[in-house]
Amino acid sequence: MTDKKKKILVIAGARPNFMKIAPLLREFRKYKTRFRVNLVHTGQHYDSRMSDVFFRDLGMSMPDIYLGVGSGSQAVQTANLMTAFEKVLIKERPEWIVVVGDVNSTLACSLVASKLNVKVAHVEAGLRSFDRTMPEEINRVVTDSLSDALFVSEQSGLVNLKKEGVAKSKVFFTGNVMIDTLLYQMPKIEKSDILSNLKITPGEYGVLTLHRPGNVDEKKSLMEIHKIIRAITSRITLVYAMHPRTKKMIGEHGLNRFFSEIKNLITIEPLGYIDFIKLVKHSAFVLTDSGGIQEETTVLKIPCLTMRENTERPVTIKEGTNILVGRDPSKIIRAFGGILKGKNKRGKTPGFWDGQAARRIVKIMAGF
Ligand code: UD1
């Protein structure tokens, strides 16, 4: 008897991918008779704090296929991802691959699949920062141009894809899968004891995350960040969950002592999903250069200062709690002062950020 089920490979590689695939895998399981789904973990992120903890926190089973690709320069990492994934694809021959977000694994696997005539579904399509100095922007543009189904998380994505001439029939506004996970995990998040572990009080601390090459790779920008942290910590405690890339760069530039001497700065290892969201949910504000945290703070109604000149998620500025502050200390300190005085944006939750995005996506895929 031939297997009539559609074979699908869902791809994840780096930290921000795991919370996006969790609700998709849950939904695919509801269509057991229609789909045969396997999870491929490329191993772009491999530290237990950047990967394994998310599987535990999100209740996901271990990947069916692990590529173990690891780190490297942009070209080396992308090439290694492609070489490893091509072997899998030739063996597995799925009908579709599902990629999420904008990391190197997203781009590499899409490229391999489209050349082997395997259809690509891109979840979180259409986002554009219009800043080609960011590797993620190149990943977004190329992945979207190769995709056969584009699932969009906010209205700007529809506008961008239309301008780029993507056929309307391939584009679906389905909402934000990252918010599916946020809402689904809320009961567990509330139970995290990270605040008491760190001995901090709700509303009396800020959260800092930084990892963009543009912010952390050069000594000059790390010195500017140091100045900003000093100014903020003179008024409020700051909890800094340090990304491995930033830790490495601070070490390479000989700045370890410089950062460890700052009073009121609590530097910790990267947290798992549950603890991190609990930390954000009860913070006074977040200072970040992450993409996803701009969205999570918008839904949690926590003021977010984004240390970038642009964002591919404009709805978080138009409707949410996000403010772009770049790396200009005076701008950041002004915005931070406003937050302390309670003059922050209240914001509203964007359309379709309602916990049902994965349900919409999988239903559409079942109809293909
Ligand atoms: C990647 C994504 C970025 C995402 C971020 C979240 C790309 C181009 N970038 O950036 O969009 O926001 O993940 O974290 O895909 N490292 C470890 N352990 C790990 C992973 C990385 O120590 O498990 C260190 C390595 O020294 C590595 C560096 O971090 O060289 C950077 O890792 P990489 O995967 O190249 O990109 P990220 O900066 O993490």
C-alpha cells in the first residue's frame, strides 16, 4: 500500500527558531492521518543553554535528525548547513520543508530544497528591515524569493511581498507563531522562580540582551554600550543574560573586568524560555537588539527600547511598546527616563497575535 501522507521536514537551527516551531509541531500532530512530519535540527546553536533547554521548556521531543553543523563565518556556516542538509533531503525526499524566521539555517535549507524541487513554506515571511548590512535581512529576502508558501506575521509583510512582486496566491496572513508559544506557555511561565533566584523585585529592574554583530563585535560599540549600562544602572538594577557571541567578543577585546565591575548589573548565562519570559514580564523595561523580544514585549505590554536603527517588525512601533533608540546614549537615557516617570507607550496587541497562528498555517497546508 502506498503512503498517502504528505511528508514534511520542519527545520530549526538557532535559538529563536525553537519557540516558532513548537506550536507548528503541535498542530501538525492533530493531522496525523494527513502528514508525516519530521524535525530537523541543524545544530547552528549547540550549547545546552542555546538549544536543549528550549526543547525541555517547550515540551518538544528530541529532533528526528540532527546535523551538528555548529559555528563558522557566514559563508562557512551556510555552506556546511547546505552540504549537510542536501544529504538529508536526497534521502528523505519530502514534499515540503517548513522553515521559520531569518537565521542562516532558514536560508541554507531553503536554497537546498528549492534546487531539489522540494517546496518551501516560510513562516514569518515578508519582514524587512531594508538594511542589507544585517545577515538576517539577506536571509529573509532570499528565503522569501524561493518560497512556495509565505506565512506572514504582520501587515507590513503583506505590503513588502506585494512590492517585491510575490504572487498573491502564495501569501497568507496567518499571525505570529512566536506569540502562540508565549500564550500557550503562560501558566508555566508564571511558575518560574527566576525572580527569587536572582533576588530581584517585580518592576524594580530592567532586562538587557545584546547579540547583533553590529553592536557587539567591535570594541568601540562595546565601549558605548558600557557607557549606556553605567548610566542606567546608576538608577535601576539591570539583568543581563549574556549571549555567547557577546561573551566571546567582550573577552577578545579584553573588557571582562570593565563589565564585571559595574554595580547593579547582574550578568547571567543565557536563560531558557520559561525563565526569560518571566523575567521580561515582571521587568520595568527591556533594552535589546533582538527581533523576537520586540514582539514579546509588545504583547506583554512591557516598554522595549531597541538598540538598532531600524526594525523589520514595524508593527511593534506603530501599535506596540517598542521604541528604536540606536546606540546613542543620550537618546537611550532620555527614553529610559521617560519610562521611569511612567511615560511609556501602552500599545495594543497586533491583529492575529492571538495564539492561533500555527492552527491557521497547518490548516492551509492541509488544503494544498
Ligand atoms: C543567530 C542568528 C540571529 C539570531 C541569534 C539568536 C544568523 C545569521 N543569526 O545569531 O538572527 O537572532 O542567532 O541567538 O543566523 N555560539 C556558542 N554556542 C552556540 C551558538 C553560538 O557559543 O550554541 C557562539 C559561537 O562563538 C558563534 C557565535 O556564538 O561563533 C555566533 O553564533 P551564530 O550561530 O553564528 O550566530 P548568532 O550570533 O547566535
